[in-house]
Amino acid sequence: MYKFNDREITFNKYNTPTPWMNYLSNGTFHTMISQAGGGVAFYKSPQIWRINHYRFFHLPTDRSGFYTYIKDNDDIWCPTNEPCKSKPDKWSSTHGMGYTRFEAEKNGLEIASTYFVGEYENALIWNLKIKSNSDRKITVFPYVELGMMEFMRELQWQCYNKHQLTAYNMDDILVYKYGVEDQPKPDQTPLVFFATDVPTTAFDCDRDEVVGSYRSEENPQNVEKGKCTNSTLYGGDPCFALQIDLDLKAGEAKEVNIFLGTAMTEDAVKASVHHCREKNFVDNSYKKLCESWDNYLSKFQCELPDKDTQLMINVWNPYQAERNFQFSRNISYYATGTFRGVGVRDTAQDILAMIPFNLRRAKNKLNLLFTQQYRDGHCNHYCFPLEGWDPVKRIHSDNHLWLVMTCYHIIMEEGTLDYLDEVVDFYDGGSATVWEHIKKSIDFCMNNLGENGFPLMLASDWNDMLYKVCREGKGESLWTGMQFGTVLRMIAELAELKGEDKQKYLDIYESQKKLVNEKAGDGKWYIRCITDDGRYIGSEKEPQAKIWLNSQSWSVISGMGENGQTAMDSVNEYLDTDLGIKKIHPSMKDYPSKEDPLTYYNKGCGENGSVFCHANTWAIIAECMLKRPERAYKYYHQLLPMVAQKKAGEWRYKAEPYVYASNIFGPESDKFGLANVSWLTGTAAWMYIAVTQYMLGIRAKWDGLEIDPCLPKELLPAKVTRVFRGKKYNITITKNEKIFIKDDDKNVNVVI
């Protein structure tokens, strides 16, 4: 069904269990596209500048998209395979780094169609290479169904607002203008254009004229008739359709390029299209895209006996992590892109995987998060910097602490303290250096401890399901206490480097560590939290949710758990499955009471007993810190997407076999093995950190590069190339021994 090849994955079947997506982007113009050509394009934000329709959760699946109808006599088909009923004789699609390609053949007509977003213009380019084995005349209809840019407004007010939309032909360029009352940022809303670099015969801008009554993308009436009608649209449901008549000779190849893009004014549209139509523009844009990804991925490459692991480390994990860094949790096949902006907690973790690749991008994104911090140290939960909406201001116990961790890793990667002196605004007024910002994070935590001495849960910690724990302002998070301990040691190290007092941070660490072992220990594991009324969630004494994964792994990561090894043994005994580690055991049902349960998730689903892949990464790290390579490798390997999909089965797993999912339904579910919420998940960043920094053990330290591997025999020998502070290190690991390379070391070929 699929095959990996270098930095590509090729599919020979269009009807995958769910749409298997790719993200095409230049940082401003973005497209999410499936293996069958469905998807959505947007300018900057899918919430206020969405370009085309994509119908989430509707049947037929994966509609609409970026289609090219081929009318060859009476036969009508698409190189994307979908949406026509008539299918190609031969077909494949391929996702690569920033591009998706379709190769199809029908009745001797061959078409290769490559979609990508180039750096030079804000446009989705699709390049068609067409070749015929005989003389023939064909008609090509590129088509995009447009929608209101504000998806939520369209759902609520389309009956009025759609009559304010405009689509028209301007000098052989189709233009769409979105403008309605009270839209956000009207002055920053672009025009959308559609054009080609070959002569066109006709066009359409009215969807109803193109598709017809009681029809769909499967059989548009104007395509069946073989001609567009030059319809414009001043109110209604817009689309872009072009008619291109081609006369092909036997053996002759022709090239057609389509451009779906944005520009701010009509003159800017004309200039952009003129640039797109220039000779070699498309070839140069594609070449630049490939060179950009070659350079990006070259920062860390490895050669391993386990080729699935090698492929994920070298290609798909960093690729997914970069897309995750860029889009946060905004839009995917699972997320409609209507309510999630930039989450402080999520994005701070995403930055961790960007740091080895691009420090400036990492700093800029972290600075954005610092602007969501208040002078008392807490943070907004998520914000909308592009849309300009008010942030979600819920106060969580963990948001501000992720800022400390991310800042620490930036300093270790760069090897200077300069970033700590950058000045960033507070959300509630005033500004301070980055160093002062992260010290405020510590202050807020210290000012919000519960009666047992652990941090208050507040609106929840990393696990949103725990929002009921602290409704009366008393519930405490034992996990946040461990997270607090982890960052206390980091800020203590930074304080020492700055010549400030580190001991106060270490003293707080020791006091929290004492509490963890005196109050949080529960025999073979550590409890998860304490409710407002003093109930210990995650205790062996409780009837359900006896053991939680995070408090066991972080007891090791933080160095606080004196029984951390035993706790991780309990993880292996009670939580591990062949498809990953469950989040809790046993799953909950009407717990702690039927009247007020902790969760409404079904057993084995989501946060109630699923394999939460994000949390699995911390178990891998914990096992590496305990120097148990075989167990770390088991936890890592069983969640490799291609491995998990094969074990669960294609139909049961459903999600992509090349990127990580957020969670997999657990054994207490009737759909055990169903992967859910792929692409945009914290699993991507943390899995990359787990395998590169803990299993391979290559970590940035202040004075240089630490190599402390924890590898099973299946991954030895390992050869790694790591670019660090402008120097390329060639590392061969033949055994699990720890060494340290000074930053000024001239010998960059290292064997251990």
C-alpha cells in the first residue's frame, strides 16, 4: 500500500482509512493536502484567512481539495484519483518534504502533478506534466471550491454574509475578494488569485454554475459539458475554475502550471502572477524548496541497523516537529482550525525540537510566549497573535514552568548567556529581560503552593482531564511538583553561570523532593494529585485510576523519586501494552462518583486509559536515565508509526504510518489500536528529544557536547552527524559509554 523511499513516502492506494496528510508551507501561505488531493489552503491563519472549503467529519471523506479534471473525449478523470468516479489505469501519490506528487495514466495519457508552496510568492503551485501516446485533444479544468475565510462565521451567518463575496476575472487572472461586516483585520485580508501560465479558453467563478444541481465534485456539469461559462460572482458561493484546451501530438510532453495564491491589492496580484509566469520560476522555486529541506535536515543525521528508527530520526520526526512548531495545534484532519491559537504549554514544548535546527526561530517563538506572561509569573493558556483576539486566560499550574525549560535548552545549545538579556514585554504591562521572566515563573509557583506543600493544580496541569481537582482552590498536582523540581535544577545552573545565587533554587528543590518521597510515595509508585477534599488520585487504595504514567516517569526525570526505578517497573507491569503505554490503569467509570466523575471519556479513549503517545516519550527518557536500554527501545520502537500501524492493522490504526499520533485507543476500548489526532501533537517534539538526546544520548551542555548513549544491541553501532555551534561532529557509538567533547575540541570525529 505504501513504500518509503529516501525522504518520500509513496502510496499505490488512494482510499486510505483516513486522509493521510502533508503540509506545504513557506511560513506565510500554507496548504494541508491529502494523498488523494483533498485539503485546505490558508494565508497565515486558518481561522480568519481560510481560502477553500474542507468539510470536516462529513461524507464523502476528504472533500473538497485541489483538483484538475481531465476531459478526454467522454472520459473524465483526475490525476489525484479523487473525486471522479472514473479512475486512472495506473496511479500513485507521494508525500515529500514540503511537496506532494501525483502520477497517473489513463488510456495512454500520462500526467504527473506536483503540488508545493514556494518561497518566492505566497502561492500553492501545481505543476502538470502531460504526455500522450497518441494524437488527441483534451480539456483540462483546474478547480478549487472557495469558502468564506472565517469558517465559524460561514457556519453561523453564511445566509447573509455570502452575498458580500466577490469573484471575477481580471486580465486572465481570477480574483476572489472576501469582505464582510466586522471581520477581523480587514486591512490585512488579502485578495486570492487563480491563474495559469498557458492560454485559457474560459473560466468560472460561480460554484453552482460549475457543479450544477444535486451534483458534487464527482461530476461537475460544466466539466461534463466540456466548457466553462465565464460566470462571475457578486454574492453567492464562489469557486475558481479554468478551461484549458490542449492539442497533444503522439509522444509530445506539455507543461501547465497553476497558481493559487494571495496578494494584498489588484496591482500586487498582477505582479505576483507575472512573476509566477516567468520562465524557470516553477523549477527554481521547487529547487529552492528541496535545498532548504536538505540544509535543515543535515543538522542531525544518523545511520543505524534499525532502518525504521533511522528513517524516523533522519526524516519524518524532524519534519513533523517543524510543522508542529509552525502550526501548533491549529488545523489538521482532526482539528478544524477554528478555536486553537498558540498554546503556551504546547508551543514551549514544540520549541524544544526546533532548538538544534534554528535558534533564532526558537527564540522568536519563545519571546512570543513571554508576552503572554504576567508580572506575577503566570501565563495565559493560549493566544491569537495573528487573529488579534483576546487570549484564553485560564491559569494552569504548568504553563509558566515550560518557559524555564525551553529557555534553558536554548542557552545550552548556543553556549552564551546573551539571550537572557533580551527584553520582552509582560502581558499586563511593563517589560523585563528573559532572565527576569523565568525567575517570575519560579516565584509564581512558590506563591501558589497548597497546604501539603505541592503546587496548586489550578485549572489543571499538563493533563487537562484534571480540571476538577482544584475547583475550590485547594487541589494540588504532584506531577507539577516534579516538573517544578526539574526546572529548579535548570535555573540553578543558569544562576551560577550568571554569577547569582543558585542555592535558593536548590533549597526549594530539596524541599519539594522531600515532600515527593514523604507524601507522594504509594508503595510501588507515586500518586498523581490531591483533590480539594484531600483524596489521593493515583493511589493503590483507590478503586480506579490507581496508577498514572506521568508521576512515575517524572519521578525519575526530576531526580526526586527515591523509588523511581520501582515506579517505572510498575509502569511496565500495569501500563505497558504491545501498542504503547497506557496513561492510567484501570480506566475510570463514574469515578470518583457517578454524580461528579473525573472524566466523561469512554474507557480506553483519550485521557482515560488510552496510549497517550506524548506521555510515552517521558517513559523512554526515564528508562534511559535508569540505564535500561532494552526497555527504552521497546517503548520507543513499538510506537514507531509504521510499526504500530502494522501491528494494529491498517484499518484499525487508520492514521498515517509516517508521523506520530497524539494517542492510540487502549485495550479497554472496543477499538484498541485506533490512532487519533496525528501530525499536530507534542509527541513529535518529545519523541525526537527522547531518541536523539537520551537514547543516542547526544545533548548540548554549557561547555560542549555530552554523549551519553543508552542503546540496545539493535541500534549498535550508531553513526551520527550533529551540527553544534557551527561545527559538524561525526560520532560513532559502539558501546554505551559516556564522554564529553569540549566546545573548542578540534577533533570532531568521535568514537566511543
